[in-house]
Amino acid sequence: IEVIGQEYGDQYTSLVELMRNCHKYVKENERILYAKIPLHIIHNDFNPRNMAISSEDQVFIYDWELACLDIPHRDLIELLIFVKKSKNIKRSFEEITKEHLEIYKSQSNKKISQKDWLEAYKFSFAKFIITRLNFYLLGNKLSRYEFLDHVIPSVLELNAEEFKL
């Protein structure tokens, strides 16, 4: 986080502050959250750059080399960040997270409160910021990542609208 602050200077002051807050939040809440939400295999780089849709509307997810164990919110939060600015997204964050919980409950038979489910989204958002966005920002110094032009504003907006970290 400090290296990103040094590399980008004043360009991303609010983002660096968000990264610090996210790091603190993850450290303080990781044990509690992982006790409430079971871990699953996740993609861990789940965004449109790793997806394809066939002419028959079949969705293909590829590049699984970063797969790991984490809560299921982690992949969906990254996808939502990447597509937040798309005119094709017709549903609100609240609608998406409610449907995700309903599907999860129906397939897992787990009892998870809406409050804990939403807290897991906040946690996954914070974890994305400190474990992926930082790599994107550092990689951007070596090779221009054009997707950051919409990802960074989406991160800042989602934080202001939903998480307030």
C-alpha cells in the first residue's frame, strides 16, 4: 500500500486511504467472518477478461490458475466491480446480493442471516482491494492496464454507496 502511494503520488490519495482502511478491516474481521461463512473453491480473478459467451449464450470461465479457498462473495464482488459501469447491468447491488443469498441457501442448506451475508460482501470487497487491486496498480506501472480506468471509479463508488470503509 505504501509503495502504491509512493508510485502514484497524489493521483490516488483517496484510493490509498481506502486500501489502508480495507487492510485494517480485513485483519480485524477475518477470523469472525470465516467462522460464519464456509470456504469454497473460488476463481480469484473472476472478471470479464476471464470469461467468454458463446453464440448459444453459454458462459465459459477460464484461467483458473489463481483458484483458492475463500468465501463465495469474493468472485462476485470482483465481477460486480468490473461491470458496475456497464449499461447492461439492470439490477441493483441489493437485488444481486439477495438473489445470491437465496441461491446459496437453496444449494447449501446453510442458515446465514442477511446481515452476515452483506458483511461478507464488505469483507470480500476489502479483500479484493488489498489482494488484487494492489497488484493491478503495480502491474499498471509496467504495462498499461486500461481496465483500471473504469475499475478504480467503480471501486470508489461502490465503497461510497455500500461499504463506507
